Amino acid sequence: MKKLETRLTVRSYELDFYGHVNNATYVQYLELARVEMLYAAGITFDALFKARTTPVVANVNINYKHSAKLHDEIIIYTHVSKLGNTSFTVRHEGYNLTQGNVLSFDADVVLVFIDPQTGKPQAIPEAIKEKFKP
């Protein structure tokens, strides 16, 4: 799977008292980019529901590199960097285009596929696994 680009503009309600993007907002940015990546691969919430499986976040590791401020334009590159039996890792790299294309943050998010009824981990469906492969 190739890297997906997600663009966004920093909004006023995402800022903290220091005037830069609040650390918790980055988790929302990651979710936005990750969902767009899944949809671009044809993996919709409806398809997951029908397959009786869903990925849930097990771990988020964010490295804050350079602050972003109001109205800054951010581009996030997202791709699957690791694929296991029940889990996969999504790599995110966010660049601030307004401030000279500087790396603003990078992150790795581990997701585990579970059975929605039992909450137990389950193997990633082969059809989905194929979409994640490079």
C-alpha cells in the first residue's frame, strides 16, 4: 500500500493556551488520516461490520518535532509499516507546509483486529491483509 496524503488546516479550537496545536489534537489528526487510508483502500466501516471484525487502537506513540499554529497547512503521509497476524502498525509523518515543509510530528499507531462481540483478537481477514501489502 502506497503512502496516502491527508491535508488539513489548523483550526482555532485545536490550540492550547500557548497558541500551538494541543498535544491531544494530534491523536485526532492521526485518526483522520488513518480512516482516510482505510477508505482509500476500500475498507469501510460497513465492510468491517459485514466481516464481523474491527480494528481497535492498542498503542499510540507520537513524537512532537515542531509546533503548528493557527491556519498552518499540514500534510500527513500515512501507510501501513508492519503487518502481523492480528495487528498492524500505521506510520504517520506530518509536515507543516506553512513553515517550510518542516517535520511537525511522526507517529506509530498499532491496531488489533477484534471480534466485535467478544472483544477478543482475531486474524486480519486475508482480503484486508492483501490491501495493506506494499
